[in-house]
Amino acid sequence: MYYRTVLASMALLWTTFLFSQNTVDIRGTIIDAADQSPLESATVYLTTQKDSTVLDYTISNRKGSFSLEVRKTDQPAFIKISFIGYKLYSKSLENLNSSVDLGTITLAENADELAEVVVQGEAPPIQVKKDTLEFNASSFKVRPDSNVETLLKQLPGVEVDSDGKITVNGKEVNKVLVNGKPFFGKDGQIATKNLPSDIINKIQVSDTKTKEEELSGEEASSDEKTINLTIQKDKNKGYFGRATAGYGTDERYEGNLLVNYFNDDQRISVLAGSNNINSIGFSMDEIFDAMGGGRNVWSSGSGGVNINGVSFGATGSGITTSHIGGITYADDFLNDKLETDASYFYTQTSRENDNRTEQQNLTPEGQFTSNSENTTENESRDHSFSTNLEFKPDSLTTIGFSPTLNKTDSDFSSEQTQFSVDENGELLNESEGINRSSSNRESFQSDLFIVRRFKRKGRYLNFRFGNNNSSNDSEGLNKSSTIFHQNDDPDDIRDQKEFNENQTDNYSFRLRYNEPITDSLSLTAGVSYDSNKTTTSRETLDFDETTGSYTSRNDPLSNYTESKTDAVNPTAGLRIRKKNLWARINLGTNISDYRNASLYMGDQTRLKEQYIYPTARANIRYEISKGKSIYINYNYRVNLPSASQLLPVEDLSNPLSTTIGNPDLRPTKTHSVYFNFNNYDFASRSGIFAYGNFGYDEDKVVSVTTYDDNFKRTTTYQNLSGTYSGYAGLNWNASKKKEEHTFRYRLGVNVNFSLNKGITNNENFKANNISLHPSASFAWEYGELLTVEPSYNFNYNESRYTNYRIDKSSNFRHNFKIQTTSYWPENIVFGNDFGYTYNSNIADGFQKSFWLWNSSIGYNFMKEKMTFKVKVYDILDQNVGTRRNISDSYIQDVENTVLQRYVMFSLSCKLDKFGGKKPKSKRRFYRF
């Protein structure tokens, strides 16, 4: 063993020595020619003289220094330096056989300070502008048939997780635009998974701004990011798309079509799809496409996507069959004074699930266990129409209007059996039931804004109006029987019809004025008005054996409630904008009239309160240097109790659980502080992102629960102070390129914690909860031939209790995955995903661990326009959907239906035809 270790160490040292002998270093310092100040974030890149292919690049640091380690070569090259507002620097190098020290390099400003002097076709790989980070897509190596998501993964500082969530330097991307406009929703998953990477010109990353901030030129108050994808000019006229059809074992199928037409500002996209494999149905992933929601989905319920408030794909437990059709249109009119986009979607989903749950309920006197089995079917049909109109009658005024219409019809059915036993195994209660219901939901919401700027920079007036009107009517049949075994309580037998009507009407007005005091200081004043009204009506009819129909009104299960809030909130604030500092503070007073009413069991209740409380919010962002910043946010808010928590209406819909409100509740006051620290070094392509949040509650509304001899639960509410919750995390990522090898590393840790309180059987309890989630991932790419990506995730959850029979409960979950993708031999793509999941402390009868192996092989032909693919999901036939949940009052083990082994045969076809000039050469790949 010692002998082998010595040999391995010697081999590693020898390999490192050989590599160091095969590379050279190019270094220097960049300064301003006029004032001799260092230029930070200038792009330094190396190109071949033969065809201007980008070989490598880096970014100068705060001192203007840079160091670029590249592979030795006899081929002549250019070293170039680009910085916005300065002339391009270029120096010829006859070869790269020895290190080069360029010393001090001076850059002279352009006559036009805003000009970008870049040789055509030789744009630098990355440019750091004032508020935008811009990547040149042609400088980054991706396969010709890759999608935008694959391209994003190559960019320094950009991470894309298994759910498609994008972060840039640790900050989440919440908006993705194409040529400045939404593409099937602002979250951008349809764009990133379906747009081909070879039509993209630039990837522009900036802080997410509200429409008011965007039009007024203010700094962004959000700490999230927006990505804008610009299309190459020669690809901005024409169409492209992809169609896929597949069928497999167990009657599994998939089919989708996405066609996009571009004509400068005009864009028309058509989308259609159908599948029964928990898939969103749209992905240009050349390995697994839409298998179970993507190649990283290991259980059900995480393969969905939301567009304009409509969800499709797997958005819950079980197996989902989904059908969707949609069209989106965007164009500019009136000499670009009117920008428009509109979309319509129809979605039909059907979800089936078998659920098994074992729940250990905690009380001061001990525990009792409830076991249940539930079979559910849920089908919904959704129509959604939305449009955005933005009109600029003059250079200082912008008017926008964004209405959205949604209509959803759904049908639900379930069959459930349940029983509860005490610690000695003695039966407490048992029940069984059948539920059938159908519902119709309609909603209309809109946002109207007017922004008027004035000649003085920074002075503007903003008006905003919003509404959200919705109705939800349902009709249901409930047949159930609940048997009590511990006292003489009568059994609960039900055969009923329920009619529910819910109506919500929300309106809001905002008026805000901003007055600049100096170039860096401005005063804001505003007022808002919010009106929110909700009405609910439940009518329950028992089956009348005499008439043979549901005609007998059940008064204890029928009620009417109404809740209305009118709130006025005048505010005043200050904003500071310095070169590296942005800060804002807003203070105000909220005056709320809160009225609640109910009609129950013939008794009418009316509650009316007026609340006057302060509002406060403060933000500060300090940019230490490019890529390094600190952000802190403080927020004080007051949340009013809900109508159901206040009104003395008994909710008896669950035979084993009754809730009733408490009219003496007070509002909950919450102080919360959020911070993050971001440090990304483009020169070394590594960075860290640290974040945290802490919230403290006064008078939090908590549950007060009592159990009778049959362990039937009755719950009301009470105010308790001293609760808190928070989270913190740290992420580190880095990338390294050596010759044909690319290495990416990521380490992260996240912790959530809380102190919750409540009252059970007249005893106060506390629950200290903590969850720890460290993770690590690594990716190795060998040229265009092989990609290997292992990852590991660990979840640990623990709750410590006060005044329960048990002191604590804990569990942990291991998840290890490895993904491999091979592009050899030519035209063959072979992918494998292999993973292992282990759940600790799960109850007997639930499977603790399983292996999941997915595999796919595809063959490209007809100039890679066609792909035939064979995919196998869950080769080992071991996939299960089990997990443990720990809460303040129970420990729950759950098992849901998941997809299991199937084989899918599919055929894909790519369509594209572009106008304009054809590019003279292929995309230049970033070489290593």
C-alpha cells in the first residue's frame, strides 16, 4: 500500500511538472493614459493571427494587473485588451514558447466615450460595463446542437441547478428576456431549454429593475439578476424549431413541437406538447430531453414550469399526464413607440397518486400514531391569456398596461382509509371516505403604470394601479364514516353535498414622486391605497332518505364569512447613489380599517378594528470592487390575522379536526434582516457568495390544540411572542481550464433554523428546529468527447422539543449522483445518470434507500437535423418516493407514487431557415 501511494504521488508531481513546462505566462498592468490610474475589469484575451480564434482570456484586478497562463505554441498570436470607452490595444506575438511580461500598458480614451471599438468578429469574451456584465456567446465552447442552458453553464460565475434555476455570482436570476422581451414567461425556462445556442450573440446580465426603476434610470433595489439574450442579426430573420415524438413501454409517450419565427422586432412562437412522464415537455437536452422532467429529476413533483400563472408538467406528487398548446406574439409599432407582446395557452393535466402516510403526533402526555392510505385523481383544464402594452407618446412619458385572464376547470376524487392507535397499540379511531368535487375558477388581473420624467435628471412621477379579481365555485360529494373507540361519542357518518363560493377583489393605487436634491441624493414621497375583500360561502346538504336526494341543510357545516381591509400608507424616503454606494430608507404610517363578518348557526358576528402602525424598510449596497459587494436589507412589517383565525366559526369539515377562530387576536409584528456578501474574481474564475436572513416575531399567531379521549383535535389560536426563524448559507465555485480539460468545482452549505411555540392540551411547548444542507459537485469536460459530473447532497433535520414526552427527533438524507455524457463515436450521444438515495430513521415498512439509473443513446443523422433516441428510465426498477418530514407537532413518513422503469423510443427533427447574410465562418470555440 505504501509503495502504491509513493508511486501515485510521484506520478502526480511528474504530471504537474510536465504541465508547468508546457505553459507560459503573459502578464502586465493596465492604466489610464491620462491620469495613470489602474483600469479594473479590462478584458485581456489571446487570439490566433490565422483566424482570430479566442484561445484564452482574463480580467484585470483592482490594481489593473493581469496574468494569463496559456499553453505553449509555435503559432503567432495577438494579445488584445478591451475596455469600454478606450481604444483597443493589440500586440503581435510571434509564438508562445516563453513567458511574456508586457509591463505597464496605457489605454487612451476614445473621442466618443461610449463607443465600443471592437474589430468585427473579434468581440472580447467578456466585458464589465457600468451596470451590465456582457458575455460574447461566440467566445465560449459549446456543441453546435446545444441549447442556451448549456451555453450558460460555460460562462464564468453562472450556475444552473437541476431545476433550471440560474444564479450569477451567487445571485438568483428571476427574469430571462430575449431581445429585451419575455419568451413564454419571464422565468425563461422555455427560452433557456429550447433556444439553440448558435443563434445567440450576447448574454447580458444586469440587476433586476422594476419598471419604474428601468424607466427613471434609478439603480436597482432588487438583489436579483436579469439575463437578456440578444439574437445574432443574421439569425433574427427566419424561423427555427424542433419536433419530437416518442413511444415506449407501459404505454409511456411524449410529443412536442416548438416553432419560432423572428423578423427583427417581430416574433411569433407556437408551442404544443403531450406526455405522461411528468415532463414539462419542452427541452433541447440532447441526452434525456423530457424524461421525468429532465435528467436530474429523481422523484415526482419537480418537473413543472409556470407560465403566466398556469402550471404544467409535474407540479405535485404522483404521475402527471399533460397536454399543452400555446402561441406568443411580440412586435413594435408606431416607430417603436408602442411595444407589445401577447400569449395564449391551453393546458390540460391529469395527475394520479397513491399516498401512504405514517404520522407520529406529539402531545405533552405522549404520542399517538395515525396511518392513512389515500388514492387521488386530479384533472384540470386551464386557459390563460396575457398581454403587455408599453406606449411612449414622447421621450419623457411611458404608459404601460398588462392584463391577464385565467380560467380553470378541475375535477378531483379521492378514496381514503385511516386509523389511529396510542402508544400501546390500542385503537383510538378509524375512518374511511370518498370525496368527489368539481370547481371553476376565473380571474382577471391587470397592472397599469404611468411614469413621467422631467427635464431635470432624477425627477419623475410614477402612478400605478393594479387589480386582482377572482371567483372560485365548487361542488362536491362527501361520503365518510368515522368510528370512535375510546368513549361514548357518537360515530360520525356523512353523506353530503357541498357547495362553495369564494370571491376575491383586490385593488391597489400607488403614487410616488422623486426629487433630486443633489447628483447623489434624492427625496421620495408617496402614498398607497389598498382595498382587499374576500367572501366565502359554504352550503352543506345531507342526504335525505325520505326524498332520496340532498335536501336537508346541515347548519354546523354551513357558513358565510366576509373580510375587508382598506389601508392607506403615506411614505417618505431618502436615496443615496454614490459611485460604489447605493442606499435607501423609506418610513411611513399604515392606517388600516379591518372588518370581518360571519353568519353561522343563525348567529351574526361583526368585528371591526382600526390599526395604525409604522412601516420601515432600508436597503444598502456597497460595491467594494467589480464582482465584490455587500448588500443589507431591513424590513418591519405587520401582518393582520386572517378571517378564519378571528371569526368564531367552527370548521367541522374534517371529522377528526375542528378549528375555531379567536376574535381577541392581535396583529403579528416582524423584524427581518437580510444580508449577502458576493465576491467573484473573474481573473481566477472563482468566487464565494454568503447570505443570511433573520426574522423575529412579536405576537405571532400560534395554534392552541386540545385532544379528547379519541384524540379528536380541536384547534384555536393565540398570540405568543419570542418566535424567530432564519437561514444562512455559503457557496463557492471555481473553474479551471488546462489544455483540453475543463474542471468546475462547487461547494455549498445552507442552514435553516427556527424557534416555534404553541399550546397543546393546555401545555406550552417549544420546538427548536434546524436543518443543515451541505453539497458538493464537480464537472470534468474532456474537449468535445466526454463530460463527467458527480455530485453529493446531504440533508440533516433536527427538532428539539420542550414539554413533549420526547426531547428531540432527527433524520438525514444522502443523495449521490454521477452524470456522464459521451460524444464518441461521431454522431452518437450516450448519456448515463446514476444515483443513490438513503433516508435515515424512516419507519418500518417504508423503503429507506434506492438506486436510480437512467440511460440514453442517440444517433444524429441527415446533417444532425434528425435524432433517433432510445431512453431507459429507472433501469434497476428501484425508484421510490419516500421521505420523512419533521414539524413542531408531528413526525411524518410519506410514500407517493413515482415513475418507474420504462423504455422510450423517440425521433426528433430540427427545423431552421434564416435570412440575411450567412456568417463567413463557423462559431469560434473557446479553446483550452
